[in-house]
Amino acid sequence: MALFPLISNFQNDFVLQLLPVDTENTMDEVAAAAAYHSVGRRVAAQPGKVVRVRRQGASDFIPRDKRLGETDIKPMECIEFIFADS
């Protein structure tokens, strides 16, 4: 377990956020942390959708149950958070 800083680029948000998460967090947990800072503040909630995680500029999402420490994401990397169908 280690604190791990990411940059959150949340869909429809105009602010990039510093996002402290843990290497043991799953992508769903990382997405929830990002949503906490954007949804209901500058981004409208989208009921029935889930927030998915992908690398900046990538087309494929990272599996929801994959832990951050199991990826090759680097500290302070900019990560995209996108609303998707569940």
C-alpha cells in the first residue's frame, strides 16, 4: 500500500485535479475518488452510468477490478475518467 498521486481529467470538467489514491485501489475505487471531486461540483451526475478509467488519449478502458499497482501508470500521470454504460 502506497499513496499514489494522479491527475484527474474528468469528462466535462474544465479543471484538472490532483488525485491522491492508493496502489491497492481498484479502478472503480480510483474512479469514485475522481468523481468525488468533480461530480456535483462542476459535472452533472449521470444516473445509470458508471465512471470508467483510461489513460490520457487511449481508446480502451482499464478493467474495473484491476488494481492501480498492477498497471504501468506512473505517478502524476494524467488519467481520463469517462461516463459509460454499466
